[in-house]
Amino acid sequence: MENEKCCNKKTQRSNEEKKLITNRLNRIEGQVKGIKKMVQEDKYCNDILIQLSAIENSIKSLSNHILENHLYSCVTNDLEKGNLEIIDELISLFKKFNK
């Protein structure tokens, strides 16, 4: 039942925000393709691991950006409307985020 609530919710984002997120995802996608090519070309493990670390950092940075926006928009709006269930959602999110 919790998944149904999650999947039915939507977040309105500005065109600027969508563009920013899409650009960052495109960069991450390019990084992944670069690593696939490195593997196919038998590049040195250390070089591949460095690139994997760069992707990990890019994903964490994007996750933090989206989380920050979520706190300032979705969570704030729900709290203002008296929806305290958002706190349970946040606790669940932080547990997943910190695995």
C-alpha cells in the first residue's frame, strides 16, 4: 500500500530544474558509456575504478540536490497542509539513502 501512495504522487518541477537534472543524468550516462568502452578496451583496473568513483560521486551529488529540493518543496507543502505522514516517508527515505 505504501508503494501505491508513492507512485501516485508527483512533483512539479520548473523547466529549468528539469533541464538541470536531465543534463546531470546525461553526464552520468556518458560516464557509464565511457567505462563500458574502457572495459571493452581492456583498460587498467585502477583507471576504471577511478571512473566508477567519479560516477558514484556524481550520483550522490544529484541525489543530494533532489533531496534538498524535496525538503524545501514537497515536504514543506505537506507539513503546511498538516500531513504528518510525510515524516514517516522521510524516515523511510533516509533509511534507504543511508544504506
